[in-house]
Amino acid sequence: ITILAIESSCDDTSAAVIRDQVLLSNIIANQDVHQKYGGVIPELASRAHQQNIIPVVHRALEVANVGVGEVDAIAFTNGPGLLGSLLVGTSFAKGLSISLNVPLVEVNHLQGHILAHFIQKPGEEPNHPQFPFLCLLVSGGHSQIVVVRGPLEMEIIGQTLDDAAGEAFDKCAKVMGLPYPGGPFIDKLAAEGNPKAFKFAKPQIPELNYSFSGLKTSFLYFLRDRVAENPNFIEENKADLCASIQHTIIAVLMDKFVKATKLTGIREIAVAGGVSANSGLRSTLVEEGKKRKWKVFIPEFGYTTDNAAMIGITGYFKYLNGERTSLDVAPVTRIKM
Ligand code: ATP
Ligand code: FE
């Protein structure tokens, strides 16, 4: 089965070709128009998708060495995400499905992040978590603890009540004057800093849920007070600030995640989403995994942030399951798994 996948939920336009779980191509066009605004501007994102979508799909087929006639189905992200962005991918997928006379398969972007673990590379042995596994899904818009019982059987047992972990990284980076998105910059600077240099209060939230908005605010107030005393405070302490805020975010994430492993008894562990690129989070999971006898799966860097390969693998599982999407489908900006 050959699947052409399209992802356009936020600010990356991506297309991929997957054949029976094996990834043949994965093309991503990043949009740098947003950088100077310090965040994604939805209208600009839609316009950039519009410009990128044809060349990106074209390139994905070319790299995969697959002709359009060989495509069995088109998988596309139908949410969650920005409406204008989703519309570009959805409309393109519909048009192509009509012209090629092949079925459409809609994909939930968040399921995609999780199922990225099942992408196989040509010539490589499969290496993925066994069901049921527990996934820490940490991205720009979501922070969830998910019990994954099967490719299409997922249950959210904890999630953020306000900001996502990625948002916390990005907002803290912004107040330090770092570029957008700030997560990768904090990660890099944190490597040279002391994670215990500054202490920030951790949120007290019931059950397996998260909250990051208070942390962001306390970071902002802390900086405001210090900068009032010393205008160069941020510059002089940047690495320590990055290391400390990263350390705090990871501690918050791990606290509930460990609790979830105890409650469920699941030791097969995966992490997914953009924040799973964070080196501190990766090493913490590996260390905790050794200590707690978990089997830990960490995605390749290329599959952490948004990409169409993850949409393709999810589309593949749904296709096998007989799922097809009709042409009257509309994108949904917020959807549950
Ligand atoms: P969602 O998937 O929830 O709809 P999204 O698609 O915008 O949101 P992703 O692309 O999965 O989110 O992830 C982007 C987020 O990952 C950003 O907040 C970014 O700062 C964060 N991120 C990427 N790399 C790192 C890193 N090395 N350390 C920390 N955060 C990172
Ligand atoms: Fe995403």
C-alpha cells in the first residue's frame, strides 16, 4: 500500500510517501516568515502553505521515486491546528483524491505524533514500543499522558489545563529575548548552564494533569525584579536561566509521568512531539528508565516536530482498518484523540 501524506496544521508544509510502513520520502518546508513576529501569524502561515504545497508534494513523490498513479490513498491532517493552515492541506488532498480517483484518509495530528514511532526506514529492522505503552506527548500546543493500546486505540489520562510544555519553553525564551520558537535555543544554552542556579515554584495540580501558565508568569516576574536591580541580569545569566527553567519544566513533566507509570503499571515508555527533541528530557527519560526498569523509546529528531511521515504512518494504519474519509470532510481546529 502506497500512501501520500500531507501535513499543514501549523507552520510547516510537509509531504511524505510511505509504502507499507516504510518511509520513502519526507519533505518539510519550514516557514521563516514568522520569526520576526515571535510567533506564528495564522494568515501568513496559510499563504506560505499555499505557496509551498505543490512543490513539496511534487518533491516528496520525486524523492520516493513514486508516480502519482502508484498512490493508493491520500492521508492528510484534519486537525487540530490553525484553520487556514489546515484548509490548504485538506483542500489540496481533496482535489488530488478526486483527480487520481483514490480514497482520502483523515488523520489526527496528535495520533500522528505518537505513531511516528512506527515509521520504518528502508532496510532497517522495525523497532517500536509494544502495546500497551505509555506516551508522553509534549508539543507546541499539547501536553498529554496517553495510554496507547493499539495503533488506533488511545486514551488520554492526563493533560495540561492551560499552556503546553512547548509553549512554556517558547514563552520563557521570548522574555529572555531569544528567537522563535525558543525551545531549541533554551535546550542549546542550557547545556552550558547550572540547572540548580535558580529555583522556580512547581505547579500543584490534581491527578495526572499539568499546568504551565503559572510557571511562565513566575519566570517573567522573577526576571522583571532581577532586571530592575541589574539591567544586564539576563545576558549575564542566560545559560543558568535556560538550564534552570528547562530543569523545572522537565521535573514537572516527569513527576506526573512517573505517577502515571505507577498507576497503570505500564513500563513500555515513549515520548513524542516537538519537545521530545529536548536533550534534557531525553536524557532524563533514559536515566529514569534505567532506574525504574522501563523500556524507553525516543523518536528520531526528524520525527519530533511536525512532519508528514507521521501522518503517513497513521494514515496507513487507518487505511488497513478500512477507514475512509468522504469529500465533505472539514478541518477541525480542536479535536480529541
Ligand atoms: P501540536 O502538535 O500540539 O499541534 P505543534 O505542531 O506546533 O503543536 P510541534 O511541532 O510538535 O508542535 O512542536 C513544536 C514545539 O516543540 C515548540 O514549542 C518548540 O519550541 C518545541 N521544541 C522543539 N525542539 C525543542 C527542544 N530541543 N527543546 C524544547 N522544546 C523544543
Ligand atoms: Fe505538532
